[in-house]
Amino acid sequence: MIFLSLGLLVGFIGSLLGIGGGVVLVPYLHYVAGLTFREAIAVSLFAIVCTSLVASLKRMRESEMDFTSLPVFEISMLLGGLTGGYLGAFVSDFVLRIVFSVVLFFTATMMIFRGGLMIFFRPRKNKNRRNADNMTTKTAAVSVLLFFIGTIASMTGLGGGVLIVPTLVLVAGYSMRKASATSLYIMGVMAASALLSQWGSVELTMADFFLLLGGIFCGAPLGFSLADKVSALLLRRMFAVLLFFVSIKTIWQTLGQAL
Amino acid sequence: MKKNVINRRSKNLKKRFLWVRVTQLAFLVCLLSMAAISTDFGQVSMYTHHLSDFKLLYMLYIVFIVRGLGLMFVLQKSAAGLQKKTASRRPVIRGIVCELLLISILIFLAYKSF
């Protein structure tokens, strides 16, 4: 029952604030449910696969997806996911926790600002979209960036949406809606490849695992229904403060154990 | 007249995203099978497992291969549509090649895992 209620809460908060499951799930599973850090990451990766497969259709219908670039981005994320999966399983807990804390701290900082990473850069207006060479260069640049994002995301169990969306908007010139839909689509393959490379060796109690997933799927619609009625920015900022606290606590604990 | 247009549009959309629906269905089957096996088909006795002990977890590969094939089908159709138009077919062909590569990697990984 604890896991079911956890899942409900995670699904609710995730959809209410418009953030991926990983940011909520990993700290919650580790600190509240008492799972080890690696177990929490493995569960989070599976939840990302579920979210990507289930929610991407709705987003795809709403936005005009660029199907021609999707396979290129997917390959980058797949390779990044595999690399991150192997790295995550072989690096020490110390490195894993530090990388996680840094990414979480960065995510929290981005949640404080209304436009996220975009407030520091201005998206360039893409006048010559039809220029095939220009688009090829952009797609190549985005692919390289996505490989590194995929590596970090699969190492830490975070979806990487907070990094993927700005990359697509700033480098590829996508609209926010299109970038968000594309991000949701491509992060599934990353999480699956990470899960199947090394994170699969993590031991889990399957009952808890399925109760948690069930909770996420039931909690998400509740959050979506409330999302329009409350001030999302205020909630995001409040949640960002909590994330700051979690990331600082993780760093503090990790350094305390190491020293 | 308007209703006809809307109906045709929604039918087209349904057709266009049919492959995503198929993927979702495959995933649901995968998840339910995993749940059924982990609960000993109804007897609620849960064990602690390695995720990789579940061969059914490897069904995830199949799910993504199905999704890849669906996307490739959509791209192939749009490539055929572009033959008569002046727009460049290069991005579409690149997409098809990349999707083929992706599917090959997934098949290789699945083969290695089994």
C-alpha cells in the first residue's frame, strides 16, 4: 500500500508540475521508501519507458511532429542510454550520487525560472528552414548533444526532459510544443536501453514495482485535471526548493560517508 | 460539409498514429504478462527478482522494434508521396536509414541478451 500511495503521489505531482517522473521518483524511493540508490534509478527508468510509450500519442497528436528527424535522435539517445547504463552500473556509488545531485540541482535551478534554460539564450529565428544542408548540420549537432544527455539521464535515472527540450528549441529551432512531444517520444528508447544494458541486474520486489507503476498511472490524470486550476509556476518554485534540499542533502551525505 | 471534413481528418489522424496504438497495446501485454508471472498467476506471493531474470523484460525490445517499424512505414509512405513533388526526399531517406539502423541495433541487443 505504501508503494501504491507513493505511485499516486508521484504521478500526481509529476503531471501537475509538468515534470518527468525521475525527478520525483528517485529521491522519493531512496529517502522515503528506503530503496537503495541503484534500485530507485532502475524503477525510475522503467517508469520513464511507461510514460514515454503511454503519453507520447496524446502529445504527438497535438503537435506537428517531424518524423524524419526522430530516428536520428532516437539512435543518439539509444547509444547514450547504453553508455550511461554501463557507466552507471560500473562507477562507484559516490560518483553516481554526485552526478545525480548535480543534475538535480541544475533541474531545480531551471524550475525556478519561468522559461527554464531558455531565459539565458534567445532562440534564433529559423528563416531558411528549407535549406537541407542547414538542417543536416543542426540535426547532427542535436544528435551529439542528445548522446551526452542520454548518457547522463540513464546514469541518474532522470528523464532528461529538462535538457532535451531546450536543446531541441535552441539548436534545432523547434517550437516548445513540438520539442516537448519529441522529447517524450525519444526518452523511452534511452530508458529502455539503459534498463536492458546493466540496470537490469538490480534486484527489486516485483509487487512493489507494479503497485508503484499502477499508482503512477492512476495519479497522473488527477494531476492533469488540477493543472489548469492552480498556479503552476508557484508550485514549480515550491517544488524546486524541495529539490534543492534533496540535492544538497545527497551531496552532504555522500561527502560525509566518503570523508 | 464541415462535419465531413472533420470526420475525414480524425480518420486520417487515427490511421496515421495506428502504429503508436499498436506499440501501446504490445507494451500493455508485456506489462500484464510480467505482472502475471511475478504474482504466480494470481497467488499473491511476490519474490525479489533481478530485473533481468525476467525474460519478459526483453519484450521491451520487441515493443521498440514494433514502434520503429511503424515509424519506418510512415516515413516510407511519405517518401512515396514526395516522388511527385519538388520537395527534397533526402531527410526522409535519412530517417528510413536511421530507423533501419536502430532496429538492427535493437535486434542485435535482443539476440545478445537471450
